Amino acid sequence: KNEVEQSPQNLTAQEGEFITINCSYSVGISALHWLQQHPGGGIVSLFMLSSGKKKHGRLIATINIQEKHSSLHITASHPRDSAVYICAVKRDTGNQFYFGTGTSLTVIP
Amino acid sequence: NAGVTQTPKFRVLKTGQSMTLLCAQDMNHEYMYWYRQDPGMGLRLIHYSVGEGTTAKGEVPDGYNVSRLKKQNFLLGLESAAPSQTSVYFCASSYGAFGTQYFGPGTRLLVL
């Protein structure tokens, strides 16, 4: 049983397209993280949010606590956005984290 | 400011051997985490620490031990390595429970 589900698993887009990656979770949470894993393996935290919406550059993350769902949007996608995007949730009790298996994004020039 | 570093980057072990992975951070973070990442599975939390001298179990702690003797270091030990422990291990740290997690570059471990 996966506490965190992401969709789609793989995504190919043309440069400039608007991209949406979805994350659904089944447990009570206190926070949700979006991470980016580069092709070389390095992991970078993009957002941490517990409600509403956050924006950083071309990236926008939203969360709906009632529906247990979050989305990561990339506007005007670029080949350098090609990476695996990972959703992670922090349980509302204790310090346990659960991760999705990631969405592999390829942006074609 | 090196951030989070991990030693070694790659290691091959034989079944039954022991080893220690070192994670170091220079950001004065209280929280530190050890994860493993396997193909087709998400990152899974092995152990974590909320401060010097404290450790706690995560989702998959069996076969691993940890120590946090100094605030900046978090050690992950494998006492008797098994092929099932072949994985990529990531360390991370954060300022608090809700802080941004900063990840190390990973350690690739192969157990034969």
C-alpha cells in the first residue's frame, strides 16, 4: 500500500508547454514537499507547503488538504526542467516521511 | 559552506561485511535523516535524529544502526551487510521539523 501516489509516472513535453504533476496521499499530514532529482542523482527541495499555494519562478505548487491532493505546475517548460519530480508527505504524528515514486519529466527542445 | 556531504560515494561489500556511512552538514541543522532509494520505489526513511545524542527509527530500520555523537555528523552503520541492502543511500538535514531538507549527493552501495 502506497501512502503517496504520483501521476503520471512519465511525462514528455515540448519546450514551452505547461506541465502539471499530481500527488495524492492517504494519510494525515502536517506538510508536503516537492523535490527535484537531477539526472545525475542529486536531490533538491523545491517547495514545502501545508496549505494554499506557493510560487517560485516558473514553478507553482498547490495543495488541497481536504482532498488530500497536491499539484506541481511548470510554466513555459524548458529542457533543463527534465528531471524526476518527487512528492513527499510528513505525517501529522511524529517525524515520518513518505515519498512517491516520482514523475520522470523529459522536455524536448 | 559545503552543505551536506556523504562519505564514501561508492562502495562494494561482500555479504556479512560491515561498514559505516558518514554524513556531515555544516549548516547547524538539528534534524538529520538517512534514506535509501531503490528502483521503482520511493525514498524510504531508515533512521532520523532530531538533535545531538538522539536517534529514532524510520520506516525501514532493520539491519541498520545510527549514531549522532556530534551535531554535524550522522553515521549509518551496517553490521552485517546483505544483498537486500544494495541501494543508493541519501542523507539529508533540516533546521527544524518543517524546514527545507538539504540532501547529500548519495552513496551507492553494492552488496555481493
